Amino acid sequence: MSSDVDKGDAIVRVPERNCVTLADALEDPDVGVAVEAACKGSEIAGLTAWLVAERRRQKQRGGEGGQEEDELMLHKNLVCELDKRGSNSPLLWTDDEVTKLLRGTTVKQELPLRKAEVAKAYEALATHPSLDAVKLGFTYEAFADAFCAVLASALYLPSAECFALVPKISSLKRSSPGTCKLAIVDYDFESECVVACASENLEAGDAVSLPWGDGRNSCDIALTYGDLDDNGKDRDDFLMFSFSLVATDSLFTVKKGVLDELGFGADADFPVFEDRFPTQLLNFLRLSRLSDVGLLAKLNMEIDSVITPLNEYEVLQLMMGDTRDKMEGFENTGTIEEVQMLRDQLDTLTPREILAARVRLCEKRILNGTMNGVRTRLAPIRGVPTKGGQMKDPNSDIAEMFEEFEQLPQKIMSGKIFDGLFED
């Protein structure tokens, strides 16, 4: 900031004519007809087609076209600002980079679906008879690069109910709350401008960023912006856990009916945070493990209440197993190693290595927090009945399991994991 700005005041105003929306893409002489026919209202795909065409036109014009205010050069600065945006997106990484850097992450799991969506959008546009793919250089590579640039830069304007590419504002860095001064962006009908306003008092010299957006976790942020910070708690970061009823359960139909009435269904996804998991997740699992239909009356999806000790033990074991499976998908490094690498090797890491390390760190923190949460809930459970009818403290087995699991990386490194394997 070059001067002080009070909370709510405008930081920058950009005239509507300098911005690009789907309406501009639909009116584009080279891609408009194809956008209208093939994009089916997708603003991001339409803006991507426009950017591919505009990049080609500006390259062909070179330095010609008159002053910057001339109609032909109206969006020159905008295109220049978008040139490097999204270039770090995992959507553009090679298979080797994805395998090496994103092993175990939800980003790696999500990538095939996201890439398929990009390929589908490209195919629909490139094969439309009105679009001259050769003239526009409309290759998949050009489209994917432009798609990532648009995805990282497009701003949603609530008042206008549309996405827009906005000079000076779209290129602002994004940050988590509490780590940087943030701007709020919207369209102002009175001035016919897109306006970025201060969300708090700003002083000269303050750096201003845009928020990542509400409800986005590290996976979505990395895939959308090709960028990420490691301030997961500031963003209330989360991972999605998926659970299902057992189809062979004799009470499957009854349980599914209960869940259908509650709006869940037999398969459900739940957000799990570093410091908590939702009550609905626990109750879904409690219901899934019930063997006595008479206990259904004790279940309330909005109240965290143990049904029986044995049922709770089974539920927490399921949570532990799913969390452990996710943790084992990563390399044998913990959050401390990821933090040390980002601190000590930041200058030598490539942008993609930095992004991947931040993704891994954020997701490992959530899994570690979930493991700790499961341990805390298991601790009070005593006297779980065994099949033999005797009472047994489950925590001895649990403690042993955790101890073995936590020592696994060290055993692998030392070779002790094979001790006793070949003894007579």
C-alpha cells in the first residue's frame, strides 16, 4: 500500500470495460460460437477459450495496435498479468512429478478426475466446427495452461453473480486469515467498476492479499491456485473421510432407512479437522456397528453420546484404521521433517517441491491430530467384553498397536523389521 486506507474503503477500482467475463467470451469473434455451444454455461471454460484466443491474437499482433487504450490493446496488461498464473498447478505436472511429490495426498487422488474434466472441456471446444484450432493454436497444452491461469485468477463477484478476470486484482497473491491483510472484491454498479476494499485498516507499506475462499481445504486450494501456505489452522483445514454401511449387515435396510430420513444415505463423506471430527461422523459409525435394533432409539445424530462401550470401541477402531491407512500412504517422514525441509531447504526447492511439501505437511497434521483425538477417546474405555465372555482392557492392545506403528519407520531404516523372520 502506498498510503493508509480505512476498513471498508476502496484500495483499487477497475472499470468494467477492462475486465473479462463470460459475456466477453461469448462475443469473441474467434471462439464465441464454440463457447456458447460447447461450454454449457461453464464460466471457467469460456474464459479459458477467450484467453487462448487472446494470447494468440496478441502474439500475432506483436507490438502493433496503437496505444494501450485502443480497443485492440484493451486487455494487453491483463493477459500479461495472467501469463505466469497457475503455472505451478498440479494439473500441469508430469506423472513422475505427481508420483514422487504427491504420494499419499488427496491431491494425487483427485488429479485424474480434475484432468478428465479439463480434457472434456477442451475436446468439446476444439472439435466444434466454428473454431479454427490451427489458426488459434488451440492445442490441449495451450488450453490446459490457460485453464490453470483462469482457475487461479478468476474472481467471483457476488453482486454481479459472475466470475471475472480483473487487471491488477486477479494477480494479487492469496493468503490465509491472520497471515496478511486481506481485500474484499465485488462489483459496484454505481461506478461500474470492480472494487477491492480493505477488510481492515491498512497502513502504507502493508501487503494486501485475497483470501483463499471459504470452505476450501489444502487439496482444493493447491489444485485451484497452484499455491498454498502451511497455515492450516488459520484456514480450518480438513480432510474428507468416507464411510459406508456394510451391505451384508442383516440390519442394512433398517439402518439405511434411518440414514435416508436424516439426509445421509448408506455412503457418506465427513470433514475431519486437525482438532476435531464431526459428531455426525461418530454417530454414522455408531449406527453402522449396531447389532441390536433396540438400541437405535438411543442414537441422535446431533448429540455426541456413547451407545455402548463395545460399540464405541468398534467405532474408534474404524477411525483408527482409516486414519492409519491414510498415514501409511505417505513416505516415512513426519510433520517435523516436512517443517524442517521447508525451513532449511526453501531456497533450493523448486516451486512444485515447495507446494507438494506444504500439501503433505497440512494433511499429515490433520491425520496426526485425528490419531491423537482417537487415542483420547479410547483412553476412558475400560472392560470391553471379549468373545470368551471375560473382561479385557482394550487399551493394552491399542497402546501396543500404536507403539508398533510409530516405530515402523525406524525399524524399516534399521532393518530390524525382518528380525526373527528367518529363524528356525
